[in-house]
Amino acid sequence: MRTMVPTGRQHQEAIQFRLILAATYPFFLAAAAVNRVRPAREIARPGLAPARRSVFGEARALAVQAIPFAFMG
């Protein structure tokens, strides 16, 4: 039985991902803050309160969605 041990390449890519996340997070944080102060364009859902993350959670979600494109190719 073999256990799943990350290879050197997987470990290196994980480190690169974290470094890029740390380097770009301030930009995504600024974008999330700007989106927060802009007028809302969400569609109102009757009977449901709008689901919102914190500004920091939104910035992380934006970064995690965008960064994988740096690894494509």
C-alpha cells in the first residue's frame, strides 16, 4: 500500500501558489473593498438575506479563482 506523498514538483508548485497568493492578495483586497462600496447589483431574492463574505474572504476567493491561470500553459 502506497501513501500519497507529494513529489518535489507538487511541493514546489504549492509553494509558488502561496507566494503568488501572498504577492497579489493586496490587489485583490483593494478590488474587494472597491466592490463593497460600489452600489450593489445583486438580484434580490425574496425571503432570503443576501449572502456576503467579509472583505478579506472575498479577496481570498477572488485570488484563488484568478491565480490558477498563471499555472496554465
